[in-house]
Amino acid sequence: MFDCKSANSYELPGLESIQNISRDGGRSLGLSLELDGPTIILGTEVHQLYEPVLFELSTIARERIEKLKFFQRKKCSSIRLQRQEITRFLRVVLGNATNITTQILHKSVSAILYALPELVEPLRKYGWNSAWDKDFTGYEVYHGVLEWHWLLMLTLKEEKECTEKTKSEQVHGIIDWKPRKTFASMYRDLMGHMLDLTYHQFRLHAVEDITTKIPYPCDCVKHMWLGLMILADTEKYDFWKCFNESMPPTLKDKPDAYLFKIWQINALAKLHEQKLKLVDETSLVTLPNSHTVIDDIVKDFLKSNVKESHARVFMILLKPIVTVLWPARIEVVTTLWDYYSVQLNSSFLAATDSLEAMGCVSPSVQGFIEQAAALAAPDTAHDGLDVQKNSFQMFLKLLSWIIRHYTAQAHKKKVQIIFNRIFVKIGPKKYENMTEQAIYNLGLMLLTMISATSFDNDYSRVSTIIQLVPLTNEAMKLPLEHTIKRITVAAQVHMGLLALFSSTSFNKTAHIGGFLKNFDVLYQKYGDRMHPAMAMMAEGMCLIYSKAIAQQSFDRGEICLLRPWVLKYLRHSSSDKWPKLVDVLSDSLNCSQAALGEEYIGLINQHVMPFVKEKFLNKTIAPPCIARIAARMTTYSVTSKAANNQLSTLFNTYVNAPEAGSEQVLLYLKEITQCSKTLAAIEQKLLIRQWLKMGIVFDCDSLLELTRVVYALEEFKALCEIPEYDMFECKAVPMKLFFRFVGKRYHEADSAVQMEMKMKLHAIFENLNKWFSEPKGIIRQRILAVLVLALKECPQAFYIKSNLSCMYHIAFQHFLLPFSVLVDRDVQHDLIEDIAKVWHSVMDILASMDYRHDPIVGDNACNMLNKWVPQFAKLPSLNDALRPLMLFFCGRNEDFVLFTMPRFVTTFVDLNRCLPKPYAVEVMQMLRNLIKYLVKQKDYGKITLFIRTLGLAVTQHGYMCNVTYPTREIAMEILFELLASTDEPSSSVSVRSKSGDMRGFGRGHICGGSLITPSTVLTAAHCLVDDRDVPRLASFFRVVGGSIYRNVQTENTFISDVKRIVVHNKYKPKGFLNDIGMMMLSIAVGANHPSLQPIATIVQTPPAGTRCRVSGWGTIIYDGPSSDILQAVNISLIARERCNDPSSYGGSIVQGMICAGNMSGGQDACQGDSGGPLVCNGLLTGVVSHGVDCARPGFPGVYSDVAYFRDWIIKNHSPSSLFQSSFLIIGMSLFYIVMMRVVDSRLHS
């Protein structure tokens, strides 16, 4: 009948068996209880169960049971057979009980009953494994005893049904006199035995472990408990009264008796979860009408000296009974509060708790609220508690459940009753004597209770209760540290409650006012040591204001929080704390003005904005919230009575503060420009100025929002029209676009519009030097780049000669030529580096202006050279030091070099009574490095320029400077470099009239030419014809080369007559078509000639933009005299299409011609240079042909294309030495050296 298949098995057939037995006495088990014929029972053949036979069989059964009690070990199969026989006999007796007289039936039952051991005895004898392990002998004995007790009790139930006997009657028979057993007594005894069995199992486990254990040795015992409950229901018997009366006597003196009881009841209550129903849908288990059994256990709990670990176990076992298994009742929770109300000062820690569990205070108000919300939240499972949580929190979960339960049923009155019973237990004395822990526990309970219900009727009482708790307890005389902690915890509780109140319509004014009044008193006493409490208040304020912002309402006491403590907290809080509060305050200003009111704005100005201004105007980078709140307060000022003045003052305060961080200003600008009223109230030029200022610091993506605003301004459109695609899509730098299109509009506009634009730009860039306070690093570099960009695109628009506050004057006075930069002063290294990066560009800008006639521009140009070149010498890298001067000197505008260099020479190179000027050493070293570079690059045009500007001064310095000064040696090194530059051969020759040259050497110069083989000169065709364009005789000419001097013969001078000339057969003077010719020399140039060698000709014309050099003895200016020294200039090839522009040669440049020079003029070949060489990359590329005047803007020089005429050249001369390489040569004038030697010799004589 009872058979456990495995440990903790809940087999349905077993439950069904118990159910059936409890209903019909076992008649439905499928085994016939009637005797259908002769049957062997207990070794006796039985045909019918007569009363004598029944008594005899009872005696046999008794004897067998007695024997089984003494067996220590026997085969399990043998014991199982005996158990089955006894069980079958008792089932037969049960089936025939109604046909047997009561006296005989009772004698038979008693004979067996008094022989049966108690339920726990087999387990004691054979071990607890006997309850479920079939391999043990005790298994059969133990389960036999269970089923025999059960069957005998059912038999007595049948006896009760058939007849009623006096309960006091005694039975006399083969055993001693015993009290007569009835069903009631048997039922009570069996329950007692089962409780005793459970108690013994309870003692086997540690108290902390019983929550995970079940009080049944095996499932059969569980089924028997279920059977007892069913029988009590069917027999109208009080199961729970019997349960209380049947408790083992040993429990009376046990301190943990309440744990045993709740453990057992917890298990019995869970039987209700089986959900097994009879056919008529009646519950298997009827729950008690009253909870007196639970109430008694709770009272036992209160009377006991409870350990925290035991209290946790008790709450774990109690909670499912109260919340799930049985109907809800207020009394259990309020009775438990009797225990916890006197334990509030406890931290509810068990001996086994970890260090983490010992901290009582949540680190934040939000964490405190979340902790309460978690306690008030519904459990996902019945066993949602564990022994790691303290018992007080378990109580709060139970309390929140009962509140939540009645809230869901809309029983507002019952919820109020719960609140009343909780509050009534705490008197005034308890409030005064509360410790820090007690305040925390009380606050956690109040938060949990509020979180568990949607009814707000008791909020005022909760508010009053917590205000009764004093922030300090003077009577306890706590150390200062503990006093501050108490105040901090109290502040945390108040803020947590106020935050929850904010979700409803409850007015918090009185609560906040009372709390802050007490806090202010304590602040006067403790000062900044109250900061931890203020941190809690600040966090709570954030939570309260966040809800007010969501509700768009500040009329329930929120405004009362804006008091002096806010400013104190902000000023003394760490940088990772105060931004949260400022963020919330900033967000609050997004609410409508009606929701906030003037009082709120006034309090923000009084208690918040002083701190905001301090942070905004500080160099230290502040969080974005500072800029946001500053912008929103500025926006609010638009609608105030003094809108214009206040707005202007606030705007200028924030955007023009020299110490304010750029990130702050940009965010501020983005915020204020989102408001149309604010945007309309601010001058547009100020917005454009700030946009340009931010453009120095930020990229286009960061500026995008502000760029869209500025782009739409009428003032901006009046200055430039930038295509929308360029502005927003192509990722171009906004500053570059601005200046480029400002320049474009300026150049296209008439004088009136130009003047208007000048004034607008002047107003925008006024005080440019004050945009940033002492800019350094990347900011200074960007400012310099902006200045260069603006002046490069349109210098006329930013230059007002008479106005010293225009952008041009500011650029030079404060950035490019500041007064602090003098040669004799130490200048910051990074400033020198920054200037070096833009110096050449600045010089190019000045070169494009009227430097010869405008003394301001001219002085700036000379000062840029004089002030900075000595400073560049301080740069550690030789290349970095030389680069600015090198770029300037090698530029295209040689006139600008000629203009600026004299003052530079006078300042640093010229001698003062044979003594060098201050800082001449650094400058001379720079010049030495420059000439070395020019010589290395073989840039003879610039070497010539060097001689023209510095040759005489350096020569004088080298020969006349006092020998004790190092500059003399440096000057001599420069001279040696100049001499060395003349050592390489040249291919340039002078084509002359022989008769003219005979009258005076050099006077016969007609044209230039290039030696392309030892005996062939390539020149222009128009140099070889007379006035009627008829080729002259070869005898008319002579060729002179080997020297850079036109009028001086040296030992290297080469002179040869011409034996034949060749003019291109298709040469046409009109348009200078095919302007090329050759001269065959009578004397070939020797292969070892030191200063004259052929040059190789180019094969393919180089592309436009290629840098080349043209040289010759022609005039320097149009219609001027020929040069005595070979001149050279660097120019670039220009595309034929550009030269054929209608504004230039208008299509006259055809194949066979090359354009080279500068479209802006200033660099070109001139009269007397015709036929001379245009050399690109060391190869002869062109022959000087014609042009319009000399260096005229828009009309570069025109050259015959050597590559185009290559076949003609090869065809008309001997090709043997055509491809020999040679070097170009330009030297310095030895005249200066010779003269200086004469002067030196005269000085020494």
C-alpha cells in the first residue's frame, strides 16, 4: 500500500490511494476486500471471516509483528511477504468491519494496535535511510508500521459508523487492560506519532537549513498527513485543534519550538497546492476558519529570545503561509511589528553575514528608494526570500504584500488600519532615542509602505511622523562624526519620502520648510561639515525636480528647496557631483514661464547663478550644464521688464569673457539661438562675430547648428553669398568659405558697396585681439591662419589706413608684429615656430599691396623681415630656421625683395665704424645658409639677386670688419660660396655684331644664344635677319661666351666667328612664327673649357607649372640699357589656353611656341634677351622669342619650343655632340671683389 519509489517522490497513485481510502474505506483500490472462496491468510485457510477466525488471525498477526520488532537482519523478500500478509489481513478486516460485532472487532484491533511500535522506532533501529531505501530491511518494517497504523485507524472509523460505544469501556482479553481506542483517540495518537517523527527529523538539521528541507521522511508520510486532513474534513473533525494538542511534550521547553511548528505548518499549508479535487469539485484540504494556530506561533516567536538567523528562517517559512497559501490577515503582520518596533536600532545582522551586509546606509537617495521599491514589488515565486536577507527586510516584504493586497481590492480603510497600527507602536520617546540605524530602518519601512499602495490618504501622517524624528540627539552626546552621519541618514530619509510624494498631488511645502529650517540651524553650528547631508539633499532635489518637470508643475512645494544651502553645496561639492543638480535646474527652465513664475527665476538668480557665472568664467573646463543654464536664463531675460539691457549684459558677460572656455561659449550660443525671440533681440553682427570666433576653435561639424543660424542672417547675406552645398555638404572649413566669398563679393562690388562692406567687416572684427585671452598653442596658430586667410583673399576689405582698430592694424600690432617682440628680447620658442609657419604667406600678402607708396605697408614689410629673421635663427632645426627666408628670397616678386632688403642690410649687415651691428652674427649665419642653399640648387637667378641686394654689403663686411668679430669670417664664407658658384660652365653666349664689337667689346651685343654642340649655337630667327627680314651674312656675326660679363674679357672668354647661319625656312616675322635659327661656329669650344659647355636639348615639352629659368644680358626694364652682367630669373610654364585668352594673346600662340612667366607680371625676359635659353630641369626647353613690352601683366613671355623644332635642329647641324650635357653658369660680379681688394690694399698701405 505504501511504497516509496525514490526519495522525495510525489507519485500521483499514492495520493489517489489515500483519497480513495479516506472516502470509501479502500473499496476502490482494485483489490477485492471480500472473501470469494477459500483463501490463505497468515498461513490459515479461511473460507469466511467468522468472529472466532478473526480473533485467531489477529493473534497470529500480533505475534508476527512482535517477531518483526526483534529481527535485526533478515532477507528483505521474507520481511516483505510477511508485511504483505499482515496488510492483506487488515484490509480484509477493514472490508468486513460492518459485519463484525463491535466487541470482537475492537478486541481484534486492540490486539494488533498495542503490539505496533511508534512510527519513529523503526527509523531509530534501522536508520533513517529505511524511509526510502528498499535495500534496507527496515524499509519494509517502517512502511508496514505506517500502513498498519493507517488501516487500524480506518477500521476504528468503520466501527464508529456502525455503532457507538462508551469511550471509557475497558477491553479484557489476551493482553493487559488498556484504555479502549476510538477513532478520535486513534486519530489524535497517529497525529502525535507523526509529529514526533517530524520533530526527530527537525533535530537532524541545522536551523538555517530547514527552509530547504521537507518535514517528511518519505512521501508516504506526506500522503498520510494529507489523508488526516481529508478525514478531518469528512468526519467534521477539527484538524488544527488536534494539531495543536498533539505537539510533542518535549517542545514546551525548547526555545526553537516556534520554528518547528511553523516548519510543519508551512509544509501542511503547501498541500493545498496539490489542487486535487473530488468529482464534486470539493477541495482536498479545508483551511482553518481562524488563524489561531498561526497567531499562537507568532506569539511564541515574540516571547522567545530570537536570534537574527532564526528570525530569518521564521520569516521565510511564515511568508508563503500568510501571502499565498492561506487567506490574508492584518493581525499577523501587526503582531510581528510588535517585535520589530522595539528592534529598530538593530542592524539585523547574523553572525555569518559578510562585511558587505554590515553597511546599513544605501549610498544614495535613489538607491534607498529602489531598495524600498524592491521590497514592495510582487514576488515572482513563493520562496522569494533567502537567509542572506535580514529579517527586517523580510518583514517589510510581508508588510508590503498585505498593503498591496488590500490596495488591489480597493479596501482603503484596511490600508489605513495597517498604517494606524504601525504608527501607534512608535511613541515620542522612541523618536528621540532613535539611532542612525533606527532612522534608516524607519525610513525604509515608510518608503516601502508608500511604494506598496496607490492611496495617498496617509501621506500627511507619514510626513508628520518622519518630522518627529529630530535630526540630532543632544542627550546622547554622540561624537561629531556620528552626529553628521545621523543628520545625513535623516536627510536621505526625508528626501526619499519627498521624492515619492512628488509622484502625487501631495503638497510638500510644510515638510520641506520644516526640514530646511532645522537644517539651517544645524548648518550654523556645524558649517561645511554638513556637506554629506547636503549631497543627499541635492540628490533628492534632483529626483523631486525631475518629477516636477515631467508634470510641468512647481506648485507643490518644490520651489521651497531653492534656498541658500544650494549655493553652498554647489561651491563645495566635487566636480562629479554638482553637475547633476545643475543639469536638473537647467532642464527645469525648459518649462513654461507660467509653470515656474517670477519667484522661481528670482531664486535661481539668487542661489544658483552666482555659481554658474563663476564656473562659466573660469579657465577650468566646466560640464555642459553650466552653459545650458546660463543660456536659458539669458533667454528668460528677453521677457523681463528690462529685457534689452539685461539680455545685452548677460550675452556680453558670457560670450566675451576672456577666461571662458570655448566649449562653454559654443554650447551657450547654440542654446540661445534656438529661441527666436532671443535671436531677434541680439545684434546680428555679434552673432557673426561669435560664429567666426568659434570657427577658430572648432571644426565644421561642431559648428553646424550655429552655422545654420548665421547662414540665415541678413547681415551675413549682405557680406557674402556662399552656396548652400559648399556651406553644409562639402565639409569645407567655414572660415575659408567666408573670407573667400567676402573677397569675391568685394571685388565684384562698386565702391559704395565696398565701403559698406568695409564698415560691416570692421564692426565684426573690432577688438579681434580681445577674442581670446593670451592665445597660445593651437589657438594662436589658428588665429594667425585666419589673419593670413582674410588678408590674402581680400586685403583691401580689411585695411582702413586711417583706422588703427581695423583688422589689418590689429593683425600686425597684436599678432604679427607685437611690441613685445624685439631682437634683443627673449621670445617664446612656440611663438617663433608659429610665426615661422605663416611668415612667408604674410610677406606674400604685403608684396601684393602698395608697399612702395603706402608707408604703413612698407614699414610692416621691412619690420617683418627685421624682427623675425633674427628670431628664426633661434629655431633648433637649421631647415626650419632657413625656410621662411628662403621662401621669401626665392619668391616671384623680386621687386619686393629689392624693396625690403636695403633696410635689412642696413640693420644687420652694414658696419658701424668697422664694427658689426647687434645680432649681426645670427643674421649673417642665416645669409650664409641661404647662399649655400642657392648654390646647391644652382639657382643662379637668385644668386644674382643675392649679389644685387647683399653683395656689396657682405663684401665690405668681409674685408672691413674688425678681425676680432666672428661676422667677418662668416662674411668671407659667403663670398667664397659666391666665388664657388662661378666654377661651373655655362651654355649662354652673346650673339654680337662683329663690327660693333670691334669698336668696343660688348657694344655689339644683339641677342643671346645657347651652345648646343661645341660648334653650334641655337638662337632666335629674328636675331639673324636684317630690317627687311633677310638673313644676314655669317661674317656679320661673332659669338662670345665663357664669362658672365658682357664688357669684360677674361682668360676664359671664348670668341669665334660664324661660318654659316641657318634660319628656319618657314620663319615669318608677323606673329614670330617658327622663330628659330642656328649659327655654325668657325672655332669649336674645347671639351675642357672651364666656363663654356654645350647644353642638352629637351625631347618633350614639360607640362604647365614647371619651374624654369631664363637668362640673358638684356635690359632689366623696357627700353632700358643692357645689363653688364648675365641676369637670370625663375619663371613657370603657362598653359597655351590661358595665354590665348582674349585678355592676353587672343589666340596668337600656336604650335612651336611656349608661354612662360607670370600672368600678374614682374618676371620676364626683355629686350636683348632674344635667342637666349629657357632652361627647365637642366635641359634647353625654349628660345626667347617675343612678348608685349617686358613683364607686362597678362602678357607673359613667348618662347620657341625646342622640343617641337627638334627634328629641324638635328637635320640642320652635325649631331655628333648634340646630346652632350653641360651646366648653366651665372656668377657674381668680381668687380666688387676687385674693388674691395684695391680698397683693402690702400687701407693697409
